[in-house]
Amino acid sequence: MHRLKQSVALAGLVSLWSTGASSQTVDELVQKNLAALGGEAALRRVEAIQSSGTMTGPKGQKAELTTWTKRPNMRRQDVQVDGQTITNAFDGKDLWIRHPRMGDGPQVMGGDAVESAAGASFDPPFLDYEARDIDVELQGTVQVDGKTAYKLQLSYPKGPSPIVYLDETTGLVLRTIIQDEVEGKKVAREERFSDWRNVAGIMLPFRTETLMNGRPMTTVTLSKVRVNPQIDASLFRMQGSPREIER
């Protein structure tokens, strides 16, 4: 009986130690991610980012890519392919595109795409997540490309909410998956992040693979990133007479 009590007590102690060593709270994981990215102070100092690189399609097609982002939610992306430039941008109010096959002028996009662009945050998802009314639920650990990752379900006040996989070792994001609806069909958009590098005190992924319903779509490989370049707001605004389209 004495040996049984000792065995039970020892098992309980081992269990307690194991739980304390492996369990993580949402707040601890959030802080681990923010620290891995460079820390809250460094992230708050970022006002704009400009990046350039190559976009590769599923069949090996290649295009040159330049992206500009600026607080609070302005974004522009230019894709150069076959000597032509395709632009999509959001100036904080209007979401627009310019495509050589769609005429000379820009087209204003409407519908859910505008709401999604307006709701997009310049900051990473876990920075001030409580103030932004984002709920985060820890759903255990899984294996991602041979690495142990924490699975976190985020719930945004509006729009689709992603599942985020955090590397247990580094605290950096390995993948995100968003369940969305496009033209009445449900799709799962997955982004895989790798080749993280320190640029001006913050960590950024230099390789992003995008999949739709498990099918590879694009791979973006960055060659240059600038943090806090001078970007005039006019870069994000439409030039010319637009016409409206629904997307």
C-alpha cells in the first residue's frame, strides 16, 4: 500500500512537471510571437514597407512584383509580366485595379472585396489583438512540415478569420489558413511563410507560398525590402477616369 501511494504521488508529480513545461497560454504565445518579430516597440515604429521580388505561378510562369504598404491600411501591388503592368491598390477608401486587358483606365471594385480591404490591418495579427476585438483560441499542437506548431484560431469582428500556426521553437508564423467564399464557392486560402529575415529590427518572411484548396497558386520570393521609406499617399490613389465593377 505504501509503495502504491508512492507510485501515485510520483506519477502526479511527473504529470505536474510535464504540464507546466509544455503548456502555454494564449497570452504567452502572443508575447512569444511579438518578441520573435522584433518586439512591440519596433513593430509600432513601422509606418511603411516597400518590397520587391519575383512571383512564380503554378506552371513556372514568372513576374516581377513590387508592393507598397502604408499606415493605416493603404496598399499597392504592381505585377510586371510580358512588358505590361497590372496594378491593384487600396487608398483607404477605393479599391481599384488596372489591367491592360480591361482597358486603359482603372476599375473600381465593389462588394465584399472593399470591406475586406478596409478591414485589413497594417500590423501583424497579434499586436493589440484584444483592443482590436480579436478573439484567440489555442487548439493544441500539430506537426507542420516536421515542426511542432501551436494551432491558434482567430476570430475577427468582421470578415473571414484565419487559423494561425506558430512555430513552437521560434514563435514565428509557419502558416495561415482562411476559409472564405469566392463567387458563391467556399475556398481555403493557405499561406506558408519561410526564409524569415531581420530588416531594420523586425522579422519579415522573404518567401510566401499561396495555395487555394490545397492547390499551389503562387510563390513570392523577395529580393529587397525597405522599412519606413518615404511613400506619398498619392501612390495609392487612382489616376484617370474609373468605371465600377463588382467582384
